[in-house]
Amino acid sequence: MITPLRGRDELDVAGLERLLEHILAGGVIGLFILGTTGEGPSLSYRLRRELIERVCKQVKKRVPVLVGITDTAFVESVSVARAAADFGADAVVLAPPYYLPEAQPELQEYLDHLVPELPLPLYIYNMPALTKVHIEADTIRRAMDNPHIVGLKDSSGDLNYFKNAAELIKQHRPDWPLLCGPEEKLLATLQLGGNGGVSGGANLFPKLYVKLVEAYRAGNLARAEELQQQIQRVSDSFYRIGKHASSIIKGIKCVLACQGICDDFMAEPFHRFRDAERELVKTRLKEIEAEIAKLNL
């Protein structure tokens, strides 16, 4: 989930309330806040706590709430995790610390030290593009021996990595959910043994992503492929406006603003789309909404 902002350290509270109901109405089975799309590491600790509290209070256990605790400081990850537990979240999610890249033995030791301090179950999060560190197979296998580590989210986009992780899980920890980050590969990862996706586009059209997973699980591959093609069009239309990596989050936030759901203020050092980009989003949004209407979701 994105984090609706109105200022540098201010939530768009009304927008957050609308966004939560919009996403939940689409039938999602969980929420992940303070992740990459949620700009988690760019937000103050005060604002992170406010977001967790407001989300948990509004969701009221309708679905599990997972909270990102990725940080460069060990004690801050623990502190956010404790706040998440206090406010009623269900689990926390951790990518490797992202400034000084650690070797795998160091990452393993980090998890050994961190997990006993956490009051909630932990999902590990492979995001090498932003952390500079892959969570390698030996580290995943070792993590499986810890009952407090309960799943893996992979945002590497590497299907061979995902396939190998799925095989490890099947052999050693079949109760682990294996979740895909890049929505462009959602169907491919389901076919490799994944359990679902943590998709930024589900902020916009949650039912589209839910129906793809449902179609695949029902054995309707043709329908799943049709929905995957539409998800690709969402990606092509909104995530590649501009030349910077931040365009993905800018695009999602801009669409939500155009839909009247929430403000599209970005955490520093990023800026919302300018007028020319916004007009392009508006034009493409009309086209995408027409296409999705034809799918009879």
C-alpha cells in the first residue's frame, strides 16, 4: 500500500481512510504497509507509528496487516515492530539493511539477533535492487529453521531465484507463503509455486489482481492470462512515465489522486508528477478504466 501524504511529515488522513476501504472492497486478503511502494524508509518514525495505528484501527482485523520494519538501525527496526504489535498488526516484514551491504553470514547473524527481539512473526523480503543484497538460498534455508520467520516476499524479478525458493519451501517449510513483488510476473510466479502477490497496482484496481489469483487457482488459465495482460497494460501505462525509478510510486499516487482517493504528495527527495505528466496519466487512466470495465470483474 502507498502512504497517502499531505506534507513532508503529514498523513493525508481522509485519503488514507478512502484508500483502505477502496483496497479492501477489492477483496484483498492482506495489507502490507511501510514497504517500498509505501516509501517506508523515507518516513519519520513518528509518522510510521501514526500510519500503523490508523491502519490497524480502521481495518479492525478484517484482513491481516503486515508492517515493514526495514531500517539501517537495528534498534529502530525493533522499535517499529513493537509499535506494530501494540497497535494490533499481525506480522512484520524485513529486507536486509540497505546502506552498508552485508555478507550472507552477517545477514544470518543479524536475523539471529533480531528475531528474538520481535514481538510479531517475521516475513523476510528479498529486494536486491534497493538493498544491494540478495537473500541467498543458504540464508533462506537457515531462516526456515526459525519458527518465528513465517514467509518470504521476493521482489528480485528473477524467476530462477523464485523457482529455487519455491522448491526449498516445498521441501523444508511448506507452510511458508511465497509472495511475488513485481506484478508483471504475478502469473509466472504462481505457476512456479508462489502463493500470491504484493502488487503496487492493487492500490488502483485491487479486484484485477485478486481475480487473477482466483482464476489461476480455479484452473482457468486463459482467464488468468487475460488478466495478466491487463496488469501489464497498467504497468506500461503508469509506471514508466519519466526516466527515474521513483516513477512507479509517482504513477500509482498520481492515478489515486486522479481517482479522487488521496493526495499524491511524495516523500522527500521526490516530487509528484508535473502538469504534463499528470495530463498523460489522466488520458491513460480513461483508457485503462474502459479496458478493465470490459473484463467484468
